[in-house]
Amino acid sequence: MITNAITSHLMGQPLNNGLFTGYARANNLRLSQVFSKKTVEALEKVGLQAPLTTTLSPVRPKSLSRQDSQFLADYRNSMLDLQNLANKVVRAGEERNPRAAGAENPKVADVTGLLTHSQDEYRLRVEQLASGQVERSAPIQADETFPTMSGSLRLETEKGDFDFYLSAAGLKDNRAMLESFAHRLNARDTGVTATVREEEDGRISLELENEAGEKNGYEIKGSLAGRLDFKQVSQPGERQAVYTVQKNDGEAKRFTAPTNKVTIDRGLTAKLKEVGETKITSAASADQGTADSISKLVDRFNETLGFLNQNGERSRGALNQIRRMVVPPTSENSMRLIGITAKKDGSLAFDRQVFLEQSQKAPTLTRSIVENFTQGIRSDARSGMQESSANLLGPMEYTQRFSDVQQLPYNVLSAYSRNSVYNMMNFYATGVLMSLNA
């Protein structure tokens, strides 16, 4: 009970409005006379530091603003994404069925399924993609500096209702602003994909599109939707996919489909992604799959590092994670062998062709380097997840001040209070104070 009163005083809490009930509260009221100016002077005479007070009570949670809540959610999602994508890289490099199919140019299509024979080869040519509902914002000048748009945006889709608060604060120009908005929207599984579209005159706009072939569209609401001035440019099913398929040396056949998920052959499907040509073979499957996964991991790593740099002055926790991530996840010489290089700012670059060539020459060594690389990123992301909300949001000077208070040897609730020596010192100090004020 005595120590409760002492601890409350050290934390800057009024004893007559104590946190304790019953006899503890009564004792706190009696002991309120102890902590006077004379007591503080007596503490300093015996070599103890005068009690510290803070404007923000450590035992009362800080109410979070909408921006703080969004920052915590984005930070957590970034760490989880890094871990999940690193795991996918390892899984993509595992042994695959020798008949597993893959596209040599994954920008054109993602292919899944098994070939009838491992030597089979298809040539896929995409002439046109099917369209879903497309909404496009009013075009703005890409290089205009000091963007100021911000506000709420709500997507109502077949997958549910999703609320966002998007802000351009701290971004360099309109391009960075729209790219930031697109990244935030794509980070959640809304069923709608956001991209930044560039016009011929150098202006840009934010374009939203759902999966082609969906019967129902989606709605955009919120204050930011009005500021960006979205207009519908395509309705669901307005345009069909057009593609041709040639198997081995056979005749090329032309097809149309209401969606971009199409059947190439029995047991073989593809998701069309852009106009172009690609071969579909078994050899392309494993290496291309791993290269795709590494590319996605590197992109997400760079996005996360950029996000942290924008919030680096927010708190100690954000700075801690930046320091972890700017250190390469594994040896830079090893990374260069598989086409990954570290830049001066800590971001990474991936050369797909170098990786594919190295994978063909030394598959075992390549797999080992990839595992070490992904393990380093997973480790950094796990450490980032262990940063407390107080570290990520609390003012840096407060975080250090509260830490110092917790380390004081005469604080009964300090990190050392379980050690009997420090407890005894606390009780002896209490006895001295009672004697001085008797």
C-alpha cells in the first residue's frame, strides 16, 4: 500500500485521486502529506533523484487519431506481406511436376496446370483483354509539387465494404501521391485493382477496375472520391478477351472469352494480363515462378522501406525498422549472383535475366542463396512486428523518459522490482521518509 502511493507519486498521479480502492486508497490519502517539498529535498540529500512527472500518464492509453490508427494498420500489413511473400519465394523454388506448365513471358499471362507431355509447347498471343467496370479520376499534372489531396474513400464491392483514409502529406508530387493511393488500395483484397494511368500530354489519373466478367459492379464513395472526380469509362463485360493458341506445330486457333481467365487446353488455364505473345513450356515453370516471387518480394520490400522513410520521424520504432532493413538481408556478393543488388538508400533491384541464367548454370547454389535472402527479410519483418505500439506512435522523447522512469531503483513497479535487493532499498527509503515526517 505504501509502495502504491510512492509509485503513483513518481508517475505524477495525484494521490487523492488514486487508482487503488479500499484500504489502499485510505492509506494513499494519509500518505499524501508525506510527499511535500520537504520530502523531495530529503530524497535529493540521500542521493536519490527527485520524482519525475510526465504530461502523459504511462498508465493511461493515448487515444489514437485516425492517421495513427491507419499508420499502425499499414505498418502491420507491410510486415505481414514481407513474411508471406518471402515464404512464397521458398515454396516457388520447390521441386515441381516435370509436366507443370509456365509462361516464358509472365507479363502476358500467368499459366497453371499440367502439360499432356513434358515436351509440349504452346504459343499464346493475346490480342485484347476483357474489361470490368473501370472508373478513372480527372487527369492532373504529374510533376506538380506539394500535393494536398486527402480524405476518406469507401469501396463497396462484391467482397464487402472497405474504408480508407488517404493523404498526400509529405509526398513530393502528384505522381507520388497517386502511386501512394494505388498502393494503399491494392494492399487490401477488395476485388478492385488500382493503377496510375499516364496520358499522352504528361498528365496522370488514378484508374480503378474490378475483375472482368463480374455481373455486379462496385461503388466509390467518400470525400476523396469527390475531390478526385471519378468517372466511369467502362461497364462490366463491355469488352471481351481475344486470344489465339497454337499447340506444337499445329494450326493456331482464335478464341474470345468474357473474362481474362481462359482455358488453353484440357487441364491448362491462363490468366491474361496484357497484350503480347509468350510460349508455354514445362521448363519455364519452376524458374519463372521463383523469379516472379522474388520480383514481387523486392517490390514490396522497396515499397515498405519508402513507407517507413516517409514516417521515419514519427517514432523510435519506425527508425529501428529502417535500420534493420537498410542492412542487406544476406551477403551482397551472393545477392549479385542471383541478380539482386542493394542501392545506397537500402532499396533493392532485381535483374530477372541474371537470375534465370544463374538458375540454369547452378540450380543448387541459386536455391541456397535465395533461401538465405528470404530468411534475412523474414527475420527483419518478424523483428518489426515485435515493435510495440508505444514505440511506433509515442513521441520519441516521451518513450525515452518513460523508459528512464521505469528503470529507477526506487520505483517498486520498475523492471527490476522482482530483485529483492532493490525491493529492500525501496522499503528502507520509505522508512526514512516516514521518520523524517513523523
